[in-house]
Amino acid sequence: MLIGEVARRSGVSARMLRHYESLGLLRPSGRSGAGYREYSGEDVRRIFHIESLRSLGLGLREVARALDDPAFTPSGLIDDLARQLRERIAAETRLLTRLERIGAAEPAGWDEVLRAVALLQALRSPSPGERQRAALGVAEGGPAPVEALAEAALGESDPHVAGALRWALARAGGAAVGPLAEGLRSSAAEVRERAVRALAELPVPAATALLEGALEDGDAGVRRAAALALGARGVARAVPALADMVVEGANDVDAADALGALAGDPTRADRIAAGLLDRLGHGPARAAARLRLVQALAGIPGEAAARGLSDLSRDEDPTVARTAAYLLQLRAA
């Protein structure tokens, strides 16, 4: 076959076939009487082999080695090509994410685009101070890329930077709920807890619903953070988790304060007191937990709490008994 027919059948241009020949990658088997290149069936098969290897991302030099070097082993090269491709995909994915986030902020002009780019770069800085300044500087520019702020908040371990990011997200309001909800689906408990803490700053019903769902989380830290946030919002569903925190001594002062605030509703006070008293344990080993329960009951109004303190004033542990008796006196004053 002459070069024109080979080009039509293979889909490789005559110019590229001549280039392959100049590199020594492809050699026509013969020449016609007029001096034209003639390609055999074996030549055509080699062309298809070349194109197949190029489709994998091999350069022409690597294709030549693969076809002509008997000692060439493809596994290492294929692994390297796969690694390079993964790196390119990751880079392109990062670029796509950045573009989507800038687009979501609906910039009105190039100044806003450039501010958004600068923010995204600063949020990935290795310097906590620069990340914090970037979060606090959100108010100075145009619309912020909320998804980028949420991603940064979910991955931030520095408490000062995390606080600044939560502040920035709170300014976004309900728009931040969706990105933070993704964090609640993370397999990492620390990410879920960060999502809860950020949602606690959003006073919108959708955030409250997500926090209520977090009360069922498998991690105690996530449940406790959700309970404190819900207690501050006056959500009674948090009461059992808050009572458990008092017994366990985990943020027990904050939990007791939240229970006291919830008990400000007279319809809840006796139920909250009963929930605390149900968790009483006996014996010296549980004396510390009983003392924490006594202190929590001090902030609960109503007859149920008063009766509980009266009973605890006769506790087998003298510290618990004295504390309960003293709190009873304060209530009577």
C-alpha cells in the first residue's frame, strides 16, 4: 500500500507517517518502481501499535523502546504514567474546584475575582497567622467563596484560626449550612466535631436540624458539642446528652449551665431535675458524679430539684451532703 492509502485506513496523516520514519520508528518495507513508499501488512500493524501506545500517554521515544527493545519491561513505565496522570487529574480537580468556588461567589468584576483568588491562596498558607488574617479579612472584600471557608474550617486544627473561620462562616448565614453538612458525613470524628462547632454559629433552622441529628453521632465529642449548641438554642432534645455530660464530668460546668437555662421554662424544670436524679449512683466510687449532679441541681428551679437536694443532704459522702445542704439553704434564703 502506498502512503496515501495507509493514511486513509489508519487515520494517521501522511505527514505524521513521514515523521515516524524520520525518527526511525517506522520503516516502509519497500519502494515502488517510481520510488514511492510501500507499506506491508506488518507495517500497518506497527502503525496501530504505535498509536495504541501513544494513547496511553507514552512519548515517541518510549514507544520506540517498547516496540524494539527486547529487554524493555512495561510495568514500571505504566506505573509511572499512571502516577503522572493521577497528579495531573488532582491538579485539574483543584483548579476546577477553585473556579467553581470563585464562580459561586458571583464576582461582579476582576477585582473581586482577584480578591477571591488571594483568599483561597491565603487559606492554604502554612502560617496560622496568615490563615487567620485571611478569614478575618473576608468582610473587607466582596462575596466570599463559602465552600472554601467551610473546607478550611473543617480541616483547621489551630483554635484561633478555627474561631476566625467560624466567624466568617456565620457572616454567610444559611449559605454555609450545605457545605458544613458535608463535614457531618466525614468518617473522621474530628471533622464532624468541627462541623458541629461551625453549625453552632449559624442561627438558622437548617443548622438546628443538623445539630439534632449529631446527637446520635457515634463519637462522644461530637454528641457533646451538639448538645451544648442545642442547649444554648433552648432545644429540649439536648437534655439527656447534657445530663450525661454532668455525670461523666465532660464539660460538666457548661452542661449544667445549659440545663439551668433550659429549666428556665417552668414546664421543663421538673423533667430536667428528674433526669438528673435518675442518673444518681451510689457508693464512694460515684461520689464525684453525685457532687456534680448536686451542683447542676442548684441551677434548676422547682420542687423536684428541691426534693432531690434534700435527699442528697443526707448522702453517705460528707462532701456531697454538705454541698446539698448548703444549696438548699441558698434556695430558701
